[in-house]
Amino acid sequence: MPNPGRTVYAALIYLFEDENLGGTGYYRWKDRDLEENVAALQRGEADENWEFRPENYDMYRKPARYMTESNEIAELIKTVPARFNRLIFYWGGVPHSGSIVAPELLSTDVRKGRLTLNVFASVLPK
């Protein structure tokens, strides 16, 4: 839950060699107010409001998959390719997703998988 007066930042480091496992996509909500309202509803009364998205968005009625491009809810603004030991630092409120175009390459073996270190910081502005 957001903490008033604080700013959230996030960072990740790619800890894998195979760039084909995917980088990170950053998005812009097409209707930010609507998404914030839906998120607030789900935090408050999750059971009663869970069906809003499937009832109103086609993508929620399709099989689950990794988001790699723009859709009816969000516009892709940038994809950062994975590179071993690359650090990405960004505002924690920006919608983002692993940009995984070849999920069949993913593995639970940490020596071959898509291993990242993720860090979040909630800070008071000066």
C-alpha cells in the first residue's frame, strides 16, 4: 500500500548471461485514473471487485502470458534489454514487466534461469 509523503524507487540487476531470457518493459497506463481506482477497489474489497477487469478488458479473458507489447490497458514506452550485471534504476510506480518473448527458455535452475536481484526503497523526499 502506498505510503503518503514517500517516493518509491526500484532497481534490478540482471544476474544471467543469456540475453534471450528477456529484459524489462516499461509501460504507461492508457487510463491511469481507471487503473488506480480498480487497484484501490481490489485492495479494499478484493472478492467483490475481482471480476471488473475480465468483464471490461479482452486481455483478461485470454490465457496468461508475459506482457511484451502495448495492449488495451497500457502502452509500451521502452524495453531495456537484459545484459549480465546491468543495473536498472527507476521510479517504483511505473508499470513494468519482464519482457519475456521466449518463455520456453525459462528454467528453475539458477545456473540457467532468468535470475535478477530486485530492490525497492521507500524514501522521504528532501
